[in-house]
Amino acid sequence: MADAGGVKKRLRSQEWFNNPDNPGMTALYLERYLNFGLTREELQSGKPLIGIAQTGSDLSPCNRHHLELAKRVRAGIEAAGGVPFEFPCHPIQETGKRPTASLDRNLAYLSLVEVLYGYPLDGVVLTIGCDKTTPALLMAAATVDIPAIALSVGPMLNGWHKGQRTGSGTIVWDSRQRLSAGEIGYEEFMEIIASSAPSVGYCNTMGTATTMNSLAEALGMQLPGAAAIPAPYRERGQISYETGKRIVSMVHEDLRPSQIMTRDAFENAIVVNSAIGGSTNAPIHLNAIARHLGVPLDNDDWQTIGHHIPLLVNLQPAGEYLGEDYHHAGGVPAVISELIKANLLPHPDVITANGKTMRQNCAQVENADEKVIRPVSDPLKRDAGFINLKGNLFDTAIMKTSVISDEFRERYLSNPDDPDAFEGTAIVFDGPEDYHARIDDPAEAIDEHTILFMRGAGAIGYPGAAEVVNMQPPAYLIKKGIHALPCVGDGRQSGTSGSPSILNASPEAAAGGGLALVKKGDRVRIDLRKGTANILISDEELARRREELQKNGGYHYPKHQTPWQEIQRGMVDQLGSGMVLKPAVKYQRVAET
Ligand code: FES
Ligand code: MG
């Protein structure tokens, strides 16, 4: 690191390993790191010590390939004159963790903050991939603020079944409907699902993983092109090597997350999220990363900056293609190139991890397949971003209007006098178990005029917020050709689902939000143009219900199962505010302390 006068700044790691003022402590710190063969020359001569935050393990198969890729990262670090230190992160596997992987995002964040702060690391490579691993690691890098670069594990190869692309998650939602409708049996169902996961890597659809890995690149925290290279490709190993080399230079330049992830970078990322058809989980995670940096960002920004941006990337669930196609078309740099050409990227001159600007990295990149990455003049959809709804049901909830199907639009949004609004009658489910127990019961009398409400599924209620708001209609309605009912909830939805649900409602029922007050049979009005969502009852009736709720001790949710569930419930913020741990956000740039 050099200061303005060109004098080399002492590396952080030298406080541990080369502190002549305290030879006793220096020797104690040093001796155990020598015992596996490192030399004093490596630890005491001012070489950057680089952490490799390893998220791969047998428990986290989406990121498992990082165990291999880390070998290339190490080689790159060493080639550039650094010393690699690989260490494990708390595993977060989206599909395997009960009750939900998102419970662990903040736990992995906390533990990585401690590691980066408390050990002699000058910089870190963040191995990202599966949904929550990306935000958890970027949040920790934001808090500690030592030089950091992210490295995606890459998506799986495309899935295929009988000549059709089968995409992660998306094929589950589709096949479940076919199973319910009796079109396929259990064995064929299992075979189709397995076909969507043909190799190492993360989800090959534009779910939360491809979204968050793309946004890590759009924020400037990865090397250009690093998000989309499929996990098994040779380029994946090569970019791992380059990433290892680059982090050593970033330490010498003292290029830190707070310099890359600025408000301008987040605005770019919001625009890219619309253009790629990104997951509804993205606002939660980007708002969280921003909060840990002290950058203001909220759901109003997502609508203002992102809603009018067109959908360019033709990946499932919004489109047809999968991860390999995305990479072949040019990945994130080709998307950004299209946006720059159309003057839609708000801040092309922000600095990125390789030391160059976004414009320098992307403007000349050719879009190699316009079927997969559409030009702005011929988008898949217009207005592909989210809208931010408000009303007596919640202060904020987002909706991805671009995934509204023709069938849904025809049924709910085709009144010529009122084309952007619909009304319906509420049925309310308290958590996913309640939904499964009652959805097919004819006594509930659910029909096409029903709006399905899911509550008790937020950051406190579930806990960690479940991906359960995209509720399938009763089987008897699916058989009649009604494939989607309006869904509203205080939980999340999988990024691989194409439902136009109204989600991430904050405050949640468990925090006293309006969803705790809605009752079966209530008339509810949703107005997409005005951005409102209201129960059509008087303020007096609403106040009476609130009083009654308080008398009953508030909204009841299931008891804690583990210590962390209780700890997090006591200090977690709402989904609209990033679901961060409230006491954590005041800690910024902690490496300097
Ligand atoms: Fe891990 Fe989708 S389940 S990336
Ligand atoms: Mg998910």
C-alpha cells in the first residue's frame, strides 16, 4: 500500500507477525503458523496475506466446486507475491438447510466479520455462489472494509430432459403443477427434477444465485465476466487464478469495498437487476450490503431507479435459456454493454475490482447472441423492475410486474375502467403448514376471486423469512385452467419462481404489521399504478382489530428451535430494510479500529 507521498504503508498482517515493539506476542503469533511449513520470510517480509473465505463443503454442494477452484486462487495469489490462507465459512445451502437457509445469512456474516477482523489478513477472496453466500460474504467485507474481491463458483451446465432445457427450481414449480394435475407420476417427476442439476455449480436459471452473482459483478466486486462462466468450464479455473492475482494488487493499491460499493455502484446494480430479470430477493440483500456500508438504499430506490428498465436477458424463469447460454452470449459485461449503448447505466465510470471503470471493462464487449441477451431496442419486456407497494397492509412490499402472465393479466388487470387494479376476497394462511393443510379443502371455497395471504413467514415469524409466498392455487382450480391466484405475504419467494406475488411485506405480521389484521372474507384492493395495497375497511375497524391483537399478546408465531433463532429474532430488522441485525449496522470500517 502506498500513501499519497508514495511511502509504503505497513500491512495489517505485520502487526501480528513483525512487531519489534512486542517480540513476545510476535513470536507467539508467528510460531504456530510456521508449523505447517510456512517460512518466516513469507510471514515477516511484508507479503500480503490473503484470506480465501471458503464456502464450499459437502454440506453446500452449490459451492462445493470452490474446494477445487481455491487451488487456482492460491496459485494466483502466490504468483503475485502474496501468501494464501484458506479458511472455512459457515455453510449455507439453499436447498438443504432447515428451517430456511436465509436464517443463516446473518450468522455467516457475523462469523466472517470476526475472522476478517481478528486474524492477520490483508485482503480476502470471497467465494460466492449459492443464494445467501453472496450477500453474507459481501456484507462482512462491507463491515470490515479490507480489500476484497468476489469469485463466483459459476452456474451448473444446462439441464436437459427429452430435448427441453430444464432449469433449476423453475422446473420444480412447473412439474409440481403437472404432478397435481395428474399429467406425470412420481418417478417421472423425480427424473425431470434431477435432470436440471447435471454438474457442479449453482442454479442455472436466473434465480437468486445467478442474480446475486451477476450483481456482485455489476457492483464492481468481481472481475469482468466472472459471474456467468459455468462451474465446469476451463475459464472458471482461469478466472480463479486471475482473481487470486488481482487481490494482491488490490492490497497494494488499498482498494477497499467502501470505495467500490458506493451509492453509484448500487444504482448501477439495480438497473442491471431489472435488465437480467433478477430475483425478488435482490432488494433484501443489496439493501443489507448497503446498510453495512452506511450507503442509503431502500425499496423506493428500487422502483425509481429500476422499474422502467427493460428485461434483456432471456433466461428462465422469465424466458427460455439457461446459464451456459448466458455465458456464451457474453454474460454481465454484454448486458452492461447494451445498457451503456442505450444510456441506461446511470454511472458507467465507477471503479471496479480490476482497477478499471465499468465502461472500460464492458463498453466494447460484444453481445454474441441476441436471442439470449436482447438489445434495448428489442427487449423481452418493458418496465422489468419492481414496484414498491404501500398501504394499510404494510409500509413496503415489492412486486415484479414483468412476470405477470397473460392469463393473470386477462383475469385481474383487464377492466377497461380500472386496468391497473384488482380487488378480491382474502383467505389468510399462518405459515406454510397452514397453507398445505387447507388449500385443497373445498370448505374454504377458494375461487378465482380469492387473494391468497401468507403471514408468519417474515424475518421474525418464520424465522429467517421463508420462500413460501408463491402459493399454488387449489388442485381443483388448476384443473379448471386457473394456474395462479394473486398472492400477498410477509415472506419471500424463490428467485426461480415466476409468480407475480406481492412479497417481502414489511413490517411483517409478527412485528405488528397490517397483515396481522387481515381476516378471511376481507375485501382487498391492489392498485399497481398508484402503488397501493389496502384492506377495504374503515380506520376505526382497523384500530379495533389492532387493539384486539394487542390484547391477545400480538401475533403468535412458532417457538424457537435453536439458540440462534432466538438471538436473531431479538435483533433482526424487517425484509424491506435488508433483514440485517440491527445492532450490527453501526460497525463500519472495523479493520481500522
Ligand atoms: Fe444453491 Fe440455487 S440452490 S444456487
Ligand atoms: Mg431460494
